[in-house]
Amino acid sequence: MTRKTVRIAMNGVTGRMGYRQHLVRSLLALREQGGLDLGDGTVLWPEPLLVGRREHALKEIAERHGLDPVADVSTDLDAVLADDGVDIYFDAQVTAAREEAIKKAVAAGKHIYTEKPTATGLEGALELARLAEAAGVKHGVVQDKIFLPGLLKLKRLIDGGFFGRILSVRGEFGYWVFEGDWQTAQRPSWNYRAEDGGGIVSDMFPHWEYVLHELFGPVRTVQAQAATHIPTRWDERGKPYEATADDSAYGVFQLEGGVIAQINSSWAVRVNRDELVEFQVDGTEGSAVAGLRNCRVQHRSHTPKPVWNPDLPATEAFRDQWQQVPDNEEFDNGFKAQWELFLRHVALDEPWRWDLLAGARGVQLAELGLKSSAEGRRLDVPELSL
């Protein structure tokens, strides 16, 4: 086996998602398994270069995971991008800082892999896609939800024709994020300030765009209602601040082909479901409820015949009438699975469709969702092109 090194500048690994999912569970996990076998006698070996503003935090992470706290750490993004030894630029910063950094990386000729939203507005997101195409660099956007075991099982059902004609999709996502006064909040305070790029619409609608697009079809219309249910929160220093961004959103999406999707997203809801996100899909031949890991089904032939009677207690345990979809395979971490595909795309030019234009579709849906909420009307979602 020949080992080929790929140097990856990782900007934003001091954040929860950049550190846990992208560095530890993806690239370092790839190193622990001996690298990525490309199938042609070559093993691709990822070499992370940690980039950020807080040098002490970056060095601590490097030392914790056996990286060089000098050679593998930098607070100078321009110097990192000027280094010909760096092949890929990855961005997991706050959204407001992402656009300018990706522009610099594209100008430096680096391949781009980034979290979403890719920009704070549609024009900026489209500009990134156009710049990357013009520069001839490979580019990808993290779309982790479609690599989750529950949604992979759901995709298996769709491809196998289980549902017949799909009628509707109902999604529920969210949990209670503590305000920060008497219990520490689980999310950073910038998430709740619109001026810093926060808001659940800009955060979650890009996810719903690619989930719906990949599994059921492109979104053609959106009607949304955004809300800020918790107007005051407390930041990391224990100081109260005004929450200027939406913490909940209720969306109705019409998809190409006629499927109707309804998705509620909230950081002000207490969980009464099996998983933090669940999608119920109803079709003429059967239904399914898919979460992060599990998927339950009820076929037409096993559908009970409930009768509405408010005068008597329910005699049926409705949840018990569903069957679990078996794993039938081992599912790897979803972030790692997509990293592997992107690295193969860079190394072997294998097909790849989750690019910056796909990322722009997510930004577009979020932008239109906020506009729909502000104007109180349903909006068309035009098809994007470069």
C-alpha cells in the first residue's frame, strides 16, 4: 500500500460540531482505522491543520489528540492558505465569518468543504459557488442528516417502493435549550442573536432543504411562521441579553410532484418522541417514522381501523402496531461517511453532488422562509443555477 497525505486546514474546531463530529469522529477516526483505502493500492492519510483565533485552545486540542501543537496549529489563516502543502480548506466557523474565509481559500486554489449555511444570504452563497466553479476547485457542503441510520433506512424503503405513492411528510425537530439563568444553555448565545447570524430558520431550513430534496423531491413552495418564544436569555458570562433571532419555526413545503411536507423546528419544546428529530412519511401502501437511528413501519395490510369515540378510553396501543426496520448493515458516523466520499472525490474525481450550489439552495430556502414569515404568505422557490 502506498500512503498519500492530504493536508486539511480545519477552521472552527474549537466549536462543538467542528471538534466532535469533524475532527474527532471523522478525520481522527479515519487515521485510527489506518487511513482511507482508495481501492487502487493507495491509502489516503488525512493531516489536520487546526486554524482559529484562540491559540491556547487549538494547542490543547492538538496535544490531546497526538497532533503537533506547533506544526499543526495556526492563528494566521492567510499564511495557511498561502501554504502549497495545504490541499483542502474546511470551515466550521460561525456563519458570519464563513463567506470571507471561503473566498480567500478559493482564491488560493484550495478545495473547499464547509458546514452550512454557506453564507448569510443567497447572493453570497451563489457567489461562492460561482467562484469555486470558475477556479476549478472541488467543493462540498456538509449534509449529514441523509447519512444517518434512520434516514438511510427510510431511503431504502423509498427505493424499494414500500410507500406506493407518497402523500405527505411530517417532521418534528427540537428540544428545550435552557435560557442560561438557572441552568447553562446547551447552545452558544450567538445562536439567538440575528445580528450574529443566529436563528433556527437559518440553521435548520438548509438541513430540511437537502433532506426533502434528496429523499422526496425539490422544494417548490414554502410557507413559514417564525417565532421568538423566549425573548430573554443569558450568555456564557451569565449576563442577560435580548434574543433577537427566531428560536422556533413552523414550515409547510410543497415538493415537486405534489408531496406536502410539514416540519416544526424549535429550541423551546420539550421532547415527547423517541428521538430528537422524527419524520413521518405516509403513502398509499404504507407509512414510516424515521429518526436519527431507528425507523418503524406500518404496511397497508397491517393498518388497524381506529374509530373515533371520545366517550371511551383508547383500547389500542397504537405504537405497538408498528414494526422496526432492521439495520441489515453497519452504519458509520454520518459526518465521517460524507468526509470519506468528499476525500474520494478530491483524490479520484468520483461523482459528487453536494456542492456549493446545493448549499446555496439551503440558504435560499432559509431566506424565503424568513420572508414568508415576515409577509404572511406562501412563496415560490425558484430553481437555482450558476
